Amino acid sequence: MSKIRKKRLDKLYLNDYINNMRKVTLKDVAREAGVTPATVSMIINGKRNFKESTIKKVFDVVKKLNYIPDVNAKRLSVKKTNTIAFFVYYVKSGFEIEVLKGIEKNATENDYDILFVSKKNQKNESYDAILKNLILSGKVDGIISVYFDIGDSLLELIHALRFPFVMLEDISKKIDSVIVDNKGGGYQAGKYLFKTNHKRIGLVTAPFDNPTMRERYEGFKKACNEYGYSLNQSDIFFIEYKDADYIGKGKSIIKMLHDQGRLKDFDAFFVPAGDEIAIGMELVLPEFGFYVPNDISIIGYDDIDMAKFVYPALTTIRQDLVEIGNIAFELLHDKMKKRYENEFYDYEIRKELVRTDLIVRDTA
């Protein structure tokens, strides 16, 4: 077959394909979805004052039927607000503030405003409900969220709308995320403590239903196994992230151990729950006659700014929080640009990995 003939056939097949695609009309979508053509038109043109289930149903049918609007019709568009949301449990945590620095720098350079949304200020609403309302309100172009256990219905809504959404520390394959090598961080902390001859180590962590904490624990446990150390379950202490007084939580752990007469059982603590809790532990130990690092060593996690300035300066596992914010915005920005250009763009899930470093200071 000559190249010219092949080119003509390819063009013919392409035209047939396009014509077949265009046979699917807005009325077809409406009939399949069980709504009126006007409803379909308003939904695909960015009107969000419909039930979540209706919006999802319309977009599911659009995808199923491969509906493509007539190129001569009004172009589908997403209303651009130049605003993104940063969703946190409580904005005054050191972790969130450091991440925010990276988000803010990029947002400013790209002419975006940032809307802070705090779960703590909406106690009666679930995480999913808060975010569904925010997405359907049309007030923001995208959302960056600190990790929470995202529900199926919210996930379906995000996918159906191709809504730009980036989670910090979500290890599932369900949504865009910036993830940290938490196993590596836990391993680095454990290895350092064993190499510096610590024999009785306590672990202070959030519950292991948090995948971030579970991975840090698994990394630490790997180091334990390599050095022949058996970590007793009674030496693992759990804290809850239900309020922002993390330094107070650290102090309360030490007070509890003192009251139980157990402080003398430890010569080190690894605190994957975060630097602020580690700092609280460090600050209160002298009240009970224990000094850091002579009596008890401490390794935190995050390397927030305060870690450098507390005395003694905190040894910690550094995850570059500002860089995490940078990468999160870049992921979000890429999705937002694609959605502005085509509301039905291919929603590909992306993960970006950030490595950790052991920062040795004065507490270990």
C-alpha cells in the first residue's frame, strides 16, 4: 500500500471515529443519567448547585458514553477563582506551618490566594463533608490536604469532577499525593540509637491506623531486628492528634512514666509522633531529675524550626517540609491547568517521594 493511500485511509478512519463520537448528544447523556438536558448542560458547564449524586451520575455517563461537545458549541469551562484551599486539622501545628511556606511561595508566584480550612473549627462536620461542600461551592480551584482517611464517596466525587486534589502522606493509589520515605526515617533513627549504644528505647507515636506512623514504626522495627533488639509492646506509647498542644502531650507522657516509676527503664526515646511532642518530653525531664542527653536521649521527627532553637537542640529525622509544600503545589497546579483547558482531561494519579535525613544535634 502506498504511503499516500495509507494516509488517506487513516484520515478516513479518523473522520469516521470523530463522527461516531459526535453521534452521542447532550440529550443522550441526559436520557442515560435520568435528568433533563438543561441539567446536563449546567453541570458540565460548571454549575454546582445540584446534589452531589446528580453531579456524579452526569459525569459518569459523560465518561461512559465518551460524550464530546460539538466543537462549534460554547466551550466547556471551569470557572477560575485563583484560590486554593489548604485543609488541616489545626493550622498552628509546626508541621503545617512549614509545609505552608512551600505552598505559599509557589502560590504567590502563580497569583493564587490560599484559603485556610480547619477541621477543628467545624467540629460537627466530618472531614469528607467539609471537603465535599468546599468542592461543590466552586470557591476554590484545588485543594491540598494533610492526611486523613478519605471516604469512598468523596473520592468518587473528586474523580468524577476531575477535581484537583493533593493529599500529603496518602500511600494509597487513589489520589495524588506527596509521600515521605517514612520507613527510611524510622530505620535511620533506630540505627543511630543502636550504634550509639542505647539499650532501652521507648517509642512515642500516633496510633498505627495512621499509615505514616505505621511506616515509621516498621522502619524502626527493621533496625531493631538488625541489632537483635526486642521492642516490648509496653514500651510503645500512643498519643492522639485531637488538639494542638503537642508540647503538652510530650510533657504528659513523661509525667505518666514518672508516676508509674518507669522513667528509669529507658535510656532513649524515638518520637515518630513529631518534634513538638519530643520537645515537650525534653523540656519536662529535668523536673524529674533526668537530663538530656546524659540520662535519656531523644530523637524527634520532622525538623521543624523550633528543633534548632530549643535547648538542648533536638536531634531529629528531617523531612523537608517546605519542599513537600513546593511539590504539593506543583502537582496541584498541573492538575488545575489541565482542568482549565479540558474539564474531561485524563485523571492520572501521581505520587512524589521525599527522602529523609538524620539531623544530629544535642539530644542524642
